[in-house]
Amino acid sequence: MNDAHQSPDPKGMTVSAAPDEAKSSARAVDSLPELVRFHKVTKSFGEGPLARVAFQDVSFLIEDLPNEGELIAIVGPSGCGKSTLLRIIAGLRPHFPPTSGEVKVFGAPITYPGADRGMVDQKYSLMPHLTVRDNIAFGLMLRGMRLKERCDRAGEWAKKVGLEGCEDKYPSELSGGMQQRVSIAATLILQPKILLMDEPFGALDPKIRMQMQELLVQLWKEQQSTVFIVTHSVEEAIYLGDRVLRMAAKPGRLVEILQLPRPDISPEMMRRKPWFTEISQELLLRLETDAPASGELPGSDKWR
Ligand SMILES: Nc1ncnc2c1ncn2[C@@H]1O[C@H](COP(=O)(O)OP(=O)(O)OP(=O)(O)O)[C@@H](O)[C@H]1O
Ligand SMILES: [Mg+2]
């Protein structure tokens, strides 16, 4: 892949327009171990004339930063392959394996889903017949942890996600936002090094959504895991993302990787800043027009 589109970045804040894995990060340092590497990855469903390309020729590299993780937001129009990309990292069929190219996690080819990767999807995936506590503790039970210890840990996690007092309730007794928090706790309790989230806050009302964004940033700082989050909200991508992978459709492909500074204020406050609106509008425009990679987002130098 060429690097013809790579733009200069005087402030160190963006941008690799050419999503080549060797050049995809302003932070890329040769000595850092690899976390996730895609090299010329294409995924098609079906065969022959009926084959449908989900995405093609996707390359990027996410490094394993010492003592911290990264938040990688993935944005793009419906059908461009965002969920497919996430599920390939998770090792979930039929998305995995890719049709061609190479995907590595921790420097080794993926062969199956692993405890190092946790997935939170839009459907919350809770077990309706289990209480909040048992849903959160389910993965620990599968790992053979003793009842008392796993219940204690699940109680701690219920508290962390703001569900203290709800431990004995069933999913049907909870709001969508509460169910999503159970789902996040049930995944994070297993301490995956890589957390994969597919539109996790899509069904929540705006206020709860912002609370969940803040909670995610807080938990993610504690866990030091790397989070991949698919979202249709450009604001969410810009607020949460250290890097934003922008994809385009027909054919599904990775168009650019934007590097953004970390938020140090709440999403509510951030949304009131004029430059936040400016950046969001620019990203929205690029998404709507399927614009080619075009460099730094205006206003990102005023971020802090
Ligand atoms: N299991 C499957 N079998 C066949 N085709 C599939 C399958 N999963 C996805 N596809 C196709 O692959 C393409 C990408 O789908 P994907 O779900 O990854 O898109 P997406 O970007 O997540 O879309 P959305 O934003 O609507 O969730 C689509 O054309 C879709 O129809
Ligand atoms: Mg999807």
C-alpha cells in the first residue's frame, strides 16, 4: 500500500491518510509490541458470482502501549464492514476467518475466540433467567471460580457500574441502560486485554449515553485494556477515540485513521465547545461524502 496521501502533521495530532499498518499511527514506535495487526485483509461472504465483499484490503496496526490501552473508534456507513471487522478480531464465525490477508493479535495469527478478547454487542447478550449478579459472574463460573469469590467479585463490579442494590434483579426488570451496564460488567470482570464493543450505546437516550461514555472512559483507564468501539455517532467517536478509523462503503474499506487527543472533560461539557462542533461537522461531512483522506480535522489544535 502506498503512502501518497500521508499528510504532514505539525502538531502531532493526526493523521495517517494511508491506512498502511506500518504507518498508521503517529505513536507507532518500532519497539512497541503489536496488539492487533490487519495486513491487506479482505472478507467476502459467499462464493463465485454471489460473493459479497464486506470489506477489502484493510491494513492497520494498533500497538500495545505500556501500562495503558487505547480507545479505537470505528465509524462508517451502514454495510461498510464495521461489525465484520470487530468479529474477525474476536475470532467469531462466519466473519472469521477473513477471505484473504493476515490478522494477528499479540503478534500471533488468530485461530479462535480467546479470553484476551471480550465482546459487548448491541443486543446486550444477557441471560434472562439469571440475576444481575449471576449474569456478571457467568464467565467466572465458566472459568471454575468458587461461588463465594465470584459472587463477591460480581458485587464489586455491580457497584462499579452503578448497579448496587440491583444484584438480585433480572434483566427484564432493568432499563436498557442498566442492562448495558450489566453486559459491560460481565465482560470487563474477565479483564480482557482487548474489549470489542459494537454500537454498545446505540439504543440509549442521549443523557444515559453520555453517562455511559464517561463510565467507559473511567473503567477503561482502570483496566488499561484497548477498546475498539463501533459507533454511528461522530460525537461519540471524537469524544472517546484516541484514534478514529473511518471506513467507507461500496466497497467496504478503511479510508483514514485520525489521531485525536484524549478528553479531559465530560462529554456534556465537550459538546458545548464550538471547536467540538466544528470537528464533528467535518467528520460528518467526510462520512456523508465518502471523502478521500484529507488530513487534520480543523479545530483539533484547540482541543484542550
Ligand atoms: N453473516 C453474514 N453473511 C453474509 N453476509 C454478511 C454477513 N455478515 C455481514 N454480511 C455482509 O457484509 C457486509 C458488511 O456487514 P457489516 O455487518 O459488517 O456492516 P456494518 O458496517 O457493521 O453495518 P451496520 O452499520 O449497518 O451495522 C454487508 O454487506 C452485509 O450484508
Ligand atoms: Mg454493524
